[in-house]
Amino acid sequence: VVLCLVCVASTFGQKKFSPTSYINEHKKVAQQLMRETGVPASVILAVAIHESAYGNSRIARHLNNHFGIKGKNNSKKIKSAYKGYPSVYESYNDFVGLLKRRKATAPLFDKYSHKNCKAWVDGIARSGYSQTKTWKNHVLTTINRYNLDQYDQI
């Protein structure tokens, strides 16, 4: 009985994020990256929310990957084509780094300010970041629904 309870607790005992708790837990990292790089915090948060289901997806929970970035991982818990990170912060940092490294998104850093979240989302969508045709609308809806652009103020 005890072993069964331990198994159930370890399976279901992981922290589940609500939209509000996810935003509260990650907004400071997004704002820090915005100050360092110019990518709007609202965009960083909205993409993470969309790609990780508020941090509740399997790759977010087991690989700390909140952006759906593909790559190698050393996970013994899940088999996945997605990149694994030692921490959520490193996932956030790599997302911004990926935008800087990619030829299609690098010009956004010079072209748009942190105050123009819609232009950033349009640019990322045009770059082919996601193959889903509705990705841009989902990200923009997330920004609007949770008033994420309030975090774009420096």
C-alpha cells in the first residue's frame, strides 16, 4: 500500500501550473532577457506558454524545454527529439539565443523595439519557427488574454 501511494504521489505530485502561476513564476526571467536582448517579455512568455502548455507539457516537465526546441537530451525518463536543459532559465535563454543565431530572426533585433510585440511575433512566425499555421494567432491571443504586454515596460 505504501509503495502504491509513493508511486501515485510521484506521478501526480509534480507541480502543475495554472496560467497565473506560470506567468508569476517566469515573468522576471522574461523581463531580464528583454532588458538584455530587446525581445519583448510578452513574446517570450507567450511563446513559452503556448509551446509548453503553461509548463505542464512532458518536455517542459522532464526536459525543462519550454519552447519546443529540438535537439539532444540525456533524459532517462522520456524519449524525445527535443532538447534537454539543466534549468528552465537555460531554456528561456536558449530561445532568445536561437532567435539571435537564426538568419531569419536575427534582423528582428535591429528592426523592432521591445515595445512592438506584434511585430516580433509576426517576424518569428514568418521565419518558420513553427510549422503550424495558427501559431501566430495563438501567441498573439495569449498576449492579449493575459495582458502580457504589461511586462514589456522597462
